[in-house]
Amino acid sequence: MPLSSTQLDAALGFADAHMADSLARLRDLVAIKSISTDPAYKAECQRAADWLVADLKSEGFEASARPTPGHPVVVAHGPAVIGPRVLFYAHYDVQPVDPIELWNTDPFVLTQVTQPDGEVHLVARGTSDDKGQLLTFVEACRALRATTGTLPVNITLCLEGEEESGGKNLPPFLASARDELKADVALVCDTDLLDPLTPSITTMLRGMVAEEIEIICADKDLHSGMYGNAARNPNQVLAEIIASLRNSDGSVAVAGFYDDVREVDAATKASWQSLGFDDEAFLKDVGLSIPAGETGRSVLEQTWSRPTCEINGMIGGYTGDGFKTVIPAKASAKISFRLVADMDPDKIRAAFRAHVRARVPADCSVRFTEHGGSPAIAVPTGGVYLQQARAALADEWGRQAALRASGGSIPVAGDFKRILGLDTLLIGYALADDRIHSPNEKYNLKSFHKGIRSWIRVLAAFAA
Amino acid sequence: MPLSSTQLDAALGFADAHMADSLARLRDLVAIKSISTDPAYKAECQRAADWLVADLKSEGFEASARPTPGHPVVVAHGPAVIGPRVLFYAHYDVQPVDPIELWNTDPFVLTQVTQPDGEVHLVARGTSDDKGQLLTFVEACRALRATTGTLPVNITLCLEGEEESGGKNLPPFLASARDELKADVALVCDTDLLDPLTPSITTMLRGMVAEEIEIICADKDLHSGMYGNAARNPNQVLAEIIASLRNSDGSVAVAGFYDDVREVDAATKASWQSLGFDDEAFLKDVGLSIPAGETGRSVLEQTWSRPTCEINGMIGGYTGDGFKTVIPAKASAKISFRLVADMDPDKIRAAFRAHVRARVPADCSVRFTEHGGSPAIAVPTGGVYLQQARAALADEWGRQAALRASGGSIPVAGDFKRILGLDTLLIGYALADDRIHSPNEKYNLKSFHKGIRSWIRVLAAFAA
């Protein structure tokens, strides 16, 4: 159902005029502590799903929270219209907030903080990843419906509650709801702008393999005076295993790790170079100055097109105040690998486990826990929806939308392709300095506002 | 004031007859949660000191709790008599109780558990280390006074409250109380029997250097998707530093670490071999089978006469339930070195710090926190008090007392030598399987009972 330019302007004007209402809804949604990885917040995840269902119903969607073995998936269908079918994805769950003492404000109270340059930050857990981004689309639908009485295309929303905790229940859910989720193109709002002025469509994403390992030595904690030297120390064993994961040139030392890794083609490399990414500024923003990782590769190349291995957490022995001369019985680490195109998560997981097993001393043992995995994805850049979206973004931002890669992993894009046969357009308005997963996460008010306006234009473009 | 054999028998009989009272006092003392390393338990440490003062006063000591910048030192003087002066040391503080979920009973409730072999275990935090041992001496004094009206020798008690947390306030206190603590010999009750049937006097103890290091990389936690590879991961840096502390032959890799380490002389080695220590059984007791540490050295040799480096705790990043793809801003570890004779704690600390600093990448930083240090000690084995004590122990246990070493560190023995010019006899009744510093710590009822009787005999022997 094509929109006239008057209708488009009316929808954009509605979004502008009702920003206070949109912000109030964002405030309500971030106040719900939907930390999916921590079982203590299970009820909060359900509450976030219920809130979305109620909100979507209020604007004419047929919406419900579908149970899964984990947190629910919210599915909502807009009115049937003549035009293409769009499947929109975002997630309503958030990361834990620790270390809580580093937050300047309550992580669950949306706080507007005006910066010296006039930019307004919306500070709270999940504003950028991903509740604020999720609502840009919902608010765009609201503006379109309020001004045109319907939506320009057939829209189905699929809002996940386990993106931050492995997301293992989404693929079976997608498979079970294949008919209901049929569409012509998928949209995902969980990525960044290239910079505050440049919209972008992410066409390459790294995949991930997440593992937890526990090294078990003695069957009880030991006194380091009585046993030190003679008894194997699992902290030492674990540290040696972790140290063994990287070569001195910064490459990952797991056998076969790079077997399926291809160099990025020259054209893509050239297009990335033209983006003017500033390695130094990127690191300086977080208090660093020297790129780690593989020697001789730029920051952009490393985070967009090279796999990595990161130690996300490790713990063993006494870690409280003061000192305790203990040799602990066990030590553990959470380790993840970011993958690039053609790397097989199962193969990498197996190679990692073999690498670890080969380094566990004879009378110690290791326990592995899987925390999810997904391959990298690459979206074809020639499709019609991508061209339409790119033009719509250019209209809103006044400049060409960049086609970029991202170092993060958004498994759902791969799931949509594999299970639903859909190509995904990854369009988001977050910024690299949004501190997602960290204390004081924020989303720029401008991201939120222009994000809503961008979706209005993109949906209108699809209907044209 | 020499005791007749009738008087000695009366004192021993009194101890036997009043075991229930002695156990009730042990129950009361272990109920006080005097965890010195955790500031949350400061008042409990004071309460333990006050309890001891009241108890010692009730049996005729002039006792008081002396304030220090940390927890108080309890000092008590027995009645002046004709005879040698003895300074007795033990400590009333205990280790933390975590992991609390591994305790079978409340760590602060003295629980008597009868074993299949009829042995009775006194289970609670501190029964073995060191409240039960402390009370063996106090109860011995009580029995002697109850039956002879006085004590056979001049006794001063010095009971510390910071042995488990670095003990940095004891040396200045000893220096300030030098005149008051003057004695002919010091007794310390904080060591083990060689085995359940063999009393022993420990003549060699390892020293210790305890350090905490914190590796700081970025100025905030980062998302591993966006920064993974490009940003330095402090978990990885810390693991590499820890891994670098040991060579592949199990020796400590800090430069100069073994410079002052001498091999144990042939006579001592021979005497240790005669003790019939079973490496395999020692490790099997804790679920291990293969000695770690330096290749080609026995467990006894390694724990008694070789220095070590142990990672007592390490933590970095997300360690809760589930998974969080974070690159943390920092990671830290608690690391201790056990030292042998002639190693200088200051020199080892400096060498360790240099080793670490050389491995911190250019734009990361390291912060060191000192957690105490003390040299190893060796007690001359020819002194008259040692001979008298050895004979008294043989009378009680029916077999020769072993002269042994220990892998633990008891800094006070060095302090007594350095500050008070005193040689120390280390006599204790704990056992290697007492699970000190671990869940379900216990002290055998037999250790407690025969410990009391042993001290009665030792004090009587000093008065002869």
C-alpha cells in the first residue's frame, strides 16, 4: 500500500510530535529487569514480554507471548495489506548490570543526560542493546498507523528474550512457526551506525562459539603451605590453558582454527578503507592505544573480518577481601570465539575442546558447558529491499548509507536464512560508544528519534 | 617449681576428668566468627579476644586485650614462680568459611562426629587452626593450677588475632612489649603431629610472600564482539603472566628465585626418609595421584624444603550464571610464595614484581597489593628445652617425638627470634587431614585430649 508524500510527512511529523510519549514507553520497558542469563530474573523476562504484547495490541497488532523452554518469544502480526511481507526482529532481554558500583545512575531508571556538545544520552541497561532499538520500529509502526490508519506493508514482529544468553530456544521456535513467520525480507535492529552522522546496513557479522570450562584437581580445597608444590593448582592449570590459546603474534593457537578463514576480497577491503575508520580514536575512546590481536592487521580488519578468542570470565580460589592461602579444588573460565564466514561452529568447538583436553594434567579433569554457537553471516548486497532501504536511509540522514561489517554476532540472521530462507537487512542506530554490556549503557536521543523516522521511511519505501 | 609425680598424675587426671568442660569452652570459642581477613567480622575478632581474656582471668592469669591497628593481641601472665619463663603463642583468628555450601554442618557450631574407626572428630572452623590447639595449652594450665594451686613455670601467653590475614601488626606489637614478653623459650601450638600416633616438634618452617596483582587494560568493560581482537583482554594478560610463573619442569620461573635456596643436608634428608612418609597416600587423601611441582623431587622434599608459587585466587570478567560476552577492564589474582631458609621475602617480592611488570603490555597497567611476608625459620635442635619437651612428649605418646619440617609458614617464630631473641619450640597436635582452611575443618578429640596432657607434661618437664 504505497504512501503519498503527504502521508509520509504526516507520519514523520507524528513521530516528532510524540517523542515524549515514545520516551515514556522506553522508560517503562527499560525499568523491567529482563536479564535473561540470570535465572533470578526469569519473572522479569516474562514481564517484559507481557509489556510488549500489551503495547503492540494497543496499536492494532495481534500479539502474544509464545512460551519456550526458556523465556517467551513475542510474536505480533499487523493488519493484512497489499504489499510485501516484512519480518522484524529485535530482542527484549538485556545483559547483567555488574559491576553495579560503576554505574553513575540506577541501571533500570531511564536517565537523560545532556552532554557538553548538546547531545542527549538515554542512560540505562538495554537502551542501546536492544530495547531502544526495538522500540524505534514499534514507534515507527505507531506513527504510520496513527496517520494512515494502517501499515504500508505486512508486518510480523518476532521479539526474542534470550539473545544475551545463548538464544538456543529461538531456532526450534522459528522452525515450529515457519508458516506464521513467512515473509519476503527480514529486518533486524541490533546494529550500529557507522558514525553519528552515517546510517549503515550491516552485511557481514561474525558468528560465535561460547564455552565454559572447569578444571578440577583435588577433591577439596587445600592449604597451600601443606600442599603447595606437591598438589596441582587448578588456577595454574587454567591459566596455562588460557595462555596457550594465543600465539605470540596474537593469532589464535587452536589447531585448525584458521583452516576455513578466507581473506576479505579486495573490493570489500577498499570499500572499508574508504569509510575513514580511525583505529587510534576507536581505542582511545576506551583508554587504550595499542591494538592487540593479530600483528599487522588493522582494528577494522580484525574486528570485522578476523576470528578471535576472548576470555569473558575466569574465577578460581579465594577472591574476597584480604588473603587466603588456599589451593582451590577447581577453577573455571567462560571463553568465546568470534567466527567469520565459512567457519563451522561445531568444528571450532571440537577443536577447542581437543586443545584443552590435551593440556589437562593426568590426574585432573575438565568439564565443558556449551553456551551457544552460530556461524558468521554475509548478506547479499544486490537485493531490491537492500537498495530501497539504502535510499530511504539516505533520505533521512542526508548521506549515503554505508555497507559495513560488524564484529558482533547476531545469530538470528543465520537462523532466518537457514530456517525461513530469508535474507536479513541489519539496520540499527546504535553507536560504538554506547557502552553496551558495560556500566552506564546509553542510546543517543538522536539515535532513538532518527531511528523511528528511518523505519517510517524504510517501510514506506518497501510499499512503493 | 618442680612437680612431684603425684602432682603430675593429679594434673593429668584432672584434665581427663574435666574433658566435658574443656570441650564446652572450645564450643564457645569456635562459635565466635573471628575471621580476621574480612572486615565484616571485626567485632567478632574483638569478641574472641574478650572471651579469652575473661577465660584466662577466671583461672588466675592477669590478662588483657591489647589494641593494635588491626585486631587485638591477648596478653596474659601467670603467677610468678621460681623457674624458667615460657612465652606461649597461638592465634584466635580463623580463615573464611567459603565455599559455605560444601560444609556438612554449621562451621561455627562444634559438632562431634564419630568415625567408623571410633575416632571422634570435632568439626568446626578453627578447631584445628588454631582455637583447639590454643585451648590445649590453656586447659593444661587450668589442670595444673587446679591441682597444684599454681603453675610450674612462669607463663606468658601471647594470642594473636591476625595470623590468617598477614599478621602485619604483630611484629610492632612484640617490639613495643619486648620487656613484658621476656622469656627463656617460646612455645607455639600451630603445627601437626607426624601421624596420629607420633608426636613431633617442627624445626623447619617455610616463609611466605603474599601479593595481589590487578591488571588494568581498557577504562571500561567492553563488548567482545565490537572489541574482540583489537582490545587487550586483561584475563588473557593475567593468564599469560600466571602461566609464565612456572617452567615446564615445575620450577618457579621468576629470575633469581632459587639464588639463595640450598639443598637440605644429607643428615636431615636421611632423618626425613626414616619417617616413612607415603607420597602416594598423601595425595590420594585429596583425590590426586601425581605429584605436581618440581620434577624429580619427593612430595616431602617439595613441601618441607622447596619454595613454591601458588595462585590462591584469580578473578576477571563475568563469573555468574550463564554467559556474558564481555572483555573486562581488569582482572586480578592473589599469589603467594612459600620460602625456605635464607630466602629474603623482600628480594622475592621485588623479583616477582619485576617479572610481572616485564609482562604487562605497553598500554595496560598493573597494581600490586602487599599481603604480608616472612622468612623461613629453622630451630636449633640441640637446646635443653627441646630435649626436655621431646622427653615429655615421649612419656605421653609412648614413642619418640619426630623432629620434622613443615610446608606451612608461621611467621611468629621468626619474629620471636628477631625481635625477642627467642628460640621457638613448635609443638602441635593437628593432623594433615584436618582440612584446615577448607570446608569441614576438624580436630581429633584425641588431639585435643592428648594435647592438653602433653602440655602438662612439657611444662612439668621445664620445671624439673
